[in-house]
Amino acid sequence: MLVPVQRWIWSDSDRRVQKLLRFSETETDGGRDILRAAEVTSDPLLRRLYLEHAIDEFRHGVLFRHRAAALLKVSPCRSNPGFQGDWLTPGGHGLDDLQVDGESDSDMLAFLHLSEKAAASRFTVYRDVMQHDPPTRAVFEEILHDETFHMNYTLTQLARVEPKRHRRHLWWARLSRLWKAYLRLATGLAGILGSMLLTIQYFVLLPPFAWLAKRGAHRERSGWTMVSPGHNDSLDRQY
Ligand SMILES: [Fe+2]
Ligand SMILES: [Fe+2]
């Protein structure tokens, strides 16, 4: 449904550069988290797979950055990048929600599986709308191949680590992602509502006070005024 919007967002070369650079950061950060997961797991097979996975994510970061640099060489960016539509074109994995330390192998695998699945479906859309830019399309194609492998190996390993309860872990991870998405949405909405309320207060509540202050100022006599003798005693207290 959003394919025409995606096509429009990716059609602008400046926006494309900004997005590729942001995706590069997301991939590299994700790689760092998975490297940490390789350090903390006690399962030798998982450690090896996580290491390969982390190397893939770092490579994705480099691929995105190189492509952005190549685009920049052809046409330097405007100083003001304008509308970015980041919420419509999120980066790959959503691994920023990941808390590696303290997660069990099964929870980690369930989380990774869903994240990689989300990345694969997003990158499929981005690749499909990139007909006008074959080199960028090739980058998405190459990365998509890895993301599909990540999505599959995490599910296979989850079934190996938790043969009986792997579906429950997946559902739990789904609910957790849903809850975090709701929190992000609620925080965004709260920010918008807060700005709207403050703007309304500024234009509705402030004018009467400004008007009263102006009226009070008109009533004040200008310059020095005599004080009545009763109020002219020497000061013996602060107020
Ligand atoms: Fe990736
Ligand atoms: Fe991945």
C-alpha cells in the first residue's frame, strides 16, 4: 500500500544519501550488539554464528556508507536535506531495542529472528522501488540475501535450543516488540499533544494577561510620585 510513497521518498537523491548513511549506522550498531551476544553466550555454535552475523552487519554498514559516498560524489547534497520521512522508512532491524546482557539464548534468538524478518521485508520493498538506481538496488539485493540467512538461522537455532517452547518464545518476543512500538507511538503522540496544548495556552491564556498588564501600565503615573506620610516610616523589616 505504501509502495508509491516509498518510491517518492527514495526518488530524491539527497534523501537517499541521508537514509543510506543512517542505515549504515543502524547496521553497524546492530553488529556491535550481536558481537556482544557472541561474547556472553555459553553455546559454542551460537557464538560462531553470532560472530559471522556480526561481521555481516558490519559489512552491511560499509556497503551502505560506500554507496552513499558514491552518490555524494556524483551530486553533492543540499545544505538543507528537507523532509526525510524516517518513520515511513525505518532502518533494518530495530536492534536498538536489544538488551544483550541478561538475555537467555532463546529470548535473544526469538528477538533476532523477528528483527531480521522485519529487516528482510523492509529491504525487499526498498529494493523493489529502486528501479531508477540500479547500484543502490544491487546493494539492497546483496544485503537482503544476508538478512534472509539471518532470519532463517535464528529460527533454526531457536528450535534447537528450545525444541518444545520455541513458539512461545516467538510470541513473547512479538508481544514485547508490539509493546515497545506502542510506547514509541505513545511518546511521539505525547510530544505532539504537549506542543499543541502549549501553543493553545500561548494564544488563548496569555493575551488576557498581556491586556491586563497593558491596562495597568496605562493607569500608572509616569515619573516619581509622592508617598503618603503613613507609608513613609523607616524600614524595620524586609517586606
Ligand atoms: Fe543487516
Ligand atoms: Fe541482519
